Amino acid sequence: MLREDLRNIAIIAHVDHGKTTLVDQMLKQAGTFRENQVVEERVMDSGALERERGITILAKNTSVHYKGVKINIVDTPGHADFSGEVERVLKMVSGVLILVDAAEGPMPQTRFVTQKALEMGLKLIIVINKVDRPDARVKEVIDEVLELLMDLDASDDQLESPFVFCSGRDGTSSLDENERGTDLTPLFDTILSHFPPLDMDETGPLQILVSSIDYNDYVGRIGIGRVERGVARQNADVTVCNYNHPEVSLRGKLVNLYEIEGLNRVPCESAAAGDIICFSGLEKINIGDTVCASECVEPAAFVKISDPTVEMIFSVNDSPFAGKEGKFVTTRHLRDRLYRELLRDVSLRVEDTDSTDAFRVSGRGEMHLSILIETMRREGYEFQVSSPKVLYREMDGVKYEPVERLIVDVPEDSTGPVFQSMGERKGELVHMHAMGSRMRLEFLVPARGLFGYKSEFMTDTKGEGVMSSVFFEYQPYKGEISRRSTGSLVAFETGEAVTYGLFNAQGRGTLFIAPGTPVYEGMVVGYSPKDEDINVNVCKTKHLTNTRSSSSDDALRLIPPRKLSLEEALEFIKDDELLEVTPLNVRIRKRILDSELRAKARAKAKLQ
């Protein structure tokens, strides 16, 4: 049966190319909001971290009605570290809008998600967005998109995909690259004409493929997915199974059904094949499970999510300040929270280690794991993490490592420092072309070579460079890469940092802390340009005499400390350091706090 009244589409693109802003305008112009309703920008980015950082982290579902057709829209993340979100939601849709910035053109994440869409045989509409930018280069970007499709072995039908030219911010679209348009009618019309009606079986036994999981304190876990076959009815008896784990079998009942209308979930009594629905009542439901009619248990195939490439060790905080700032501090709290994250994030891996207090957590990249860390600290968790490490593989006795495709846009006079840095990090130049007064450089570089590179890149390009990367493939090990050429300034004793002690310490390097900051022995309070650690006594006070008073400290001038963000701290730490994370502070510390024991361990390592 053809569902003429329904289209299911996803919007995929590189980060900052305007997906969520375009969805805002689609919702407004389709009449989802009242005329006088106050709506925030990027309304789909509902999470606090998403709004702060201006990026989409979780895929979200919404819908609009146009000419009697319901269009279910999935807004997806654009950052490469969250590409697992994109891979799983593509199973829910039959067509994809590939959004490309009219100035930047196809970027690494554009290539990655387009490849996934092509592999699944989905129909495409190419949306050239931000055509109102002063530096827009629409004709060149069209050629670049066609080259990308040919590189990825697109079919003839996919190469004939229509182009729509949009300004997501202004809410305009046009089928002619030389016209601006007045609204999004051309885009909506192209969606209805190019994406065919769904050919679904409404008479067969029920089958729902779960592509996402939500949670509600009142009803528990909520499954989100498309009805692949049959009709889902409220209070129907069902069996849960899994294509990759045939041993999974769970009987239950669909207690509540919801369909997505705009930004709301509306209760419904039934949903037919093709509809994207939310349902509750199955407490142990997971992403990738299939909900079937009990008389016909047939699991649907689920896309294989790409493997993680980076790992970190999460462990219970054992610093002298442990337990003072967090609400959840025990091993049980940490373990439960990490394993609970697995239920929602399909590209994350959590494993127990030899130590009962530590867990190995693997993800797609540093940002993927840093978002988890930031979310946990905001929830009141206190713990410590190790420096990120790449996951190696051994094939035919040869060691392989993950390699990233890095694309940088830099001013012409900044290419020299970038080439030098890439050479030190075993990067290989594969493409280079001019874009006006700027250069676009494309490198294949080991993933570990990018750890800590972002801050150096911004310095090399005077803050004008743009960089982005995505996993490319595993290649033979490239050799040693120096992680960090600076040493650490390490606190010599426990106490409170004072101006006099900091003034003496700042001559050794750059400080991270200000006067009045509590410190403990072994805590890293700054870094030194020399490649060796230096113990400093930041708690040292000046001895008073009859002729000197404590107020003379006011004359000492301190250089403002460098405050590290969570991501910068993760990039900074060495293998012998840990990052202590609490709801109030992020502190870098040595694994061995005692300076004498640390010196002995260092001497022993040199002998070996």
C-alpha cells in the first residue's frame, strides 16, 4: 500500500552548515506555531549543552504538514563524533536532505553521512544553504557536490538528485541558483515530488524497528522508531527481539502510543506502517531491537554502527579533595551512570577493568567523550579520567591505527606553520586548492596526532583558521608522535595558593590558578616551556620582620592565569596525569601525588 499522505526525511550535513536553523523555518512556515507564539532560535536544540555550544548532539524528531502530507523530519548532529546518531536514524527515513554551505562546500562530515545514505540506497535532495553569504560560491560548490557523489559511487538516479538553493536564516528557497526566492515552498514541493510515497504493508503482522530511546520519570523508557509493517495499537501484546542477538526475547505490552506533531508527542490509539512513533511500557527496550506481534517474531536488520576509535579510563576520585564537591562519588554511582549511557548512545562502549574502581570507556573522539564528562559533572558526579588514547588493531601481525581526514581553511600566510605541525604529526597532504585569499588543505593524519592540536592550530592561524576532521580508515602504524613538548608545574604542598608563592612560580612558566585557590601536593598548577616537570611551592608566604609587612605583597604583579576548559584540559594531560572532574572544578593532577615516589618511578622507567 502506498502512503501518499506521508514522507519520512532526515537532514544531514557538516557542523554549522545550518540544519537546525532550516528546520526552525520549516516549522514556522508550515504553521506549526501560532502567529504570536514566541519561539527560541534553534528550537530543536533542546539540551543545555546544545544551546551553549551551538551544536546538535542528539538526533531529534519533529513533523510538519504541507498540502495534506505529513512530513516527519529528523534533525541530526553535524559533528563527526556524534555520527553514530546519524547512522541509526537513517533506518527510519526514505529520503535525505544533504545540506551544504554555499561558501565552505562539502566538508568531512558531509562525505561521511552522504556515504552512509548512498549505501542504504536513499534518495537525495541537495540543499545549498546560506546562498546569501557575501562569500558564497554556488557554482563551484555544485561541482564539488557532484564530484563527491561520483567519488562515493552514487547511482545514476542519485547523481540526478535535484538541487535547491536556500537561506535557512531568512527562510527562502529557490530552484534557480540566481534567484533568492521568497519562502520555502520550492523546498517543500521538491520533497513531495522527489521522495516517493512509502510502499508499506499495513496488513501484515506488526514490526517496529527501534532507532532511538528516551526516558521519562513517569512512564520509564520510551522507544522511538518506525512501524515497518502492520498496525501498532495501544495495549497490544508484543514480543521484543534483536537481529544481532537472537537470544534476546521479551514479552510485553505497548501501554502508551504517541505520534510526533510539531514539537509535541500526541497520544494516539494506533499507528500504521510508515509512521514514526514513540511508545512506552517495555522497560528493557534497547536501540536496534524489533517490536513484533507475538504470533510472528521476525527481527528487522539494524545498521552496524562504526566502532569507537578513542578510549579513556573513568575512575573513582581518590585525590585529597575527594567527596567534597560531588553528590555521586562511589564506584556504584559511576558504574550505574556509565552503563545507563549505553542504553541511549549506540556508539559508546563501556568495559570493566582489572580494578573495581575504574572503567574503560570508548567513543568516536575526544568531543564525544568530553560531552559525556560534562553531562555527568552537571548531574553531580565526581570522578577522574585518564588522557585519551587511540584504539589500535592488529591485522596479519601488523599494527594498525585510526587515521582521520582533516580539512583546514586557513589564510595563505598561515600555511607554513600548518605544514610544519602536520609534518611533526605524521600528516600527509592529499589535496590543496585556493579559495580567494584563503587556502583549503586536506590531510590524512593519525588520530593521535590531532590530540591537543586545536589550540596550537588557532595560534598558528592567528585565530582565523577553521579545522574539522572525520574518521577515514585504519592504516599501518606511522611511528612515534610527541604528545606534548611542555612540562608541568606541580604543587609541592597542600594548602592555599598565595600571591607571593605564585609570583615566584610564574617565572618558571604559565599558571592555571589564581590566589586563594586550594591546592594539594601533586596537583598541576601550570606548565613550563621545558620538557620536564618542576615542583613549585605556590603556598609559600613571605616571612615578616619589623620592617616588612604582609601588605607589601600587594605590589607584586601577577600575570592573569590561563583558565583551561574541559576539552583543553583533556588535550593537555600527559599519560602520567589524570583529570579530576567535579561539579565545581576541573583539576589536573599527577597519578603519583608524592614528589619523592614520583621521582623514583621516573628513574625506574628510565632504567627500563
